[in-house]
Amino acid sequence: MDRDVIVDTGPLVAYLNQRDTWHDWAVARLSEIEPPLETCEAVLTEASFLLRGDARGPDALLDLIKRGHLVCRFQIDQEAEHVRRLMKRYADVPMSLADACLVRITEERRQAKVLTLDGDFRRYRRLGRQVIPLISPKQ
């Protein structure tokens, strides 16, 4: 089983939305990961927004937190300058706040992998030049 995994918006939405194209992939990957998964509040905000049309979507997301399957330890107030530098560096992508927060988490936790559907993570580098380990579909 994988452990020390940081989760992006896409897999959370896919896992909770049975109609999502990536639902089966997300369910399979999450079954291979030992909880808890870590994320940031920006990811939770994006996921909640994207799940708003699903009757149980945002509630199911909060339930993952309540049950200890998902945790948010990232403190944006302490990491704002690092996040700002990342967003400026990748302004051509452009890098979202959520992506910048996740990249910053990987800079602090170098063993962690990012569970994502976002191909931009193949371009992002932590600490300037280091490839970020990913769990993502072959696209």
C-alpha cells in the first residue's frame, strides 16, 4: 500500500462523483493508499465547488475529513511567500493556488507522492529542479 500521499482536486472529485470519467481510476487508486491523505484548504474549496451539483458531494468530502481519511495540515499564513514564488515562477501555466500549495507540501515532505489528474504536475518542480513523484493516469 502507498502511504504519504498528497491528493489534488481531480481525484477527490472523481472518487466522490460516480459520473466522473475518472471515477473508477480514483476508486482503484484510493483503495491502494493507506489513509490519511493530505491536502490543503484550496483543494477542498475547489472540490466542494465542483461537487456542488451532487446532492451528497460537499457533505461526502467533509465526511472524509471527519473519518480521518483526509487531513489538512498546510498553513497558508506561514507559507504565503513560498506559494507566491511558485505561482510567479509558473505564471505561464498558470499555476493555481491549490497546485502551489501542494507543490509546497512536497518541498517539506520529500517522500510524499501527489495523487492527481492534472498534467501540469509533470511540469512543476519542487525546490527548483526536483521532479515531484506522482500517482496519475497515463495520459
